[in-house]
Amino acid sequence: MMYNIGVHLISSRKVYAMARLMKTCSVKEVRSNLSEVIRAAESGESTTITRYGEPVARIVPVKKDRPVFPDMSEFRGSIKPRGKTLSETLRKMREEERF
């Protein structure tokens, strides 16, 4: 497998920790080493898949720690209701329309 680190290519499994590490593999290499590519994604590495030397796909790690929507329960608890509730207001408006 080839490791693309900036401008340098290193053909080795022992790659030293760098700020940004991205593996580049051909489709054939990915087919024969899929479990290794998945393990790399689990450890935070991205892998670019090439066909005839051109990038065609990328396998990236899934971000697990970030929720889709932020927790708003503290914010909701801090809001103090003023005046009538929405249901009371709607009920009054409907009654006024009838008469």
C-alpha cells in the first residue's frame, strides 16, 4: 500500500504519526486488503481508492461522538413562559371565529 504524506510517498506499513495521513490504494489492493482498510478507518485514517491512478472513492472514519442534533433540554428549561399558552390562544381564536 502507498501512503500519501504531503508530497512524499512511502511504501511501508510503518508510518510515523503526522498531522494528516491519508492512504492511497488501488481497487485491486482494496479488494485483497478490505479488512485492513476498515481497521485503518476505525483508527481514524482516510483511504483514497484509485482506478488507473485516478481517485474514484474515499473511505473515511465515521464520526461517532457528534450527535446529529444538539441537546436542547437545558435551553428549553431556561425559557420562562409568558402570557397564555399556545393551546389557550388557539382555542380562544377558534371560539371567536364561530360567533
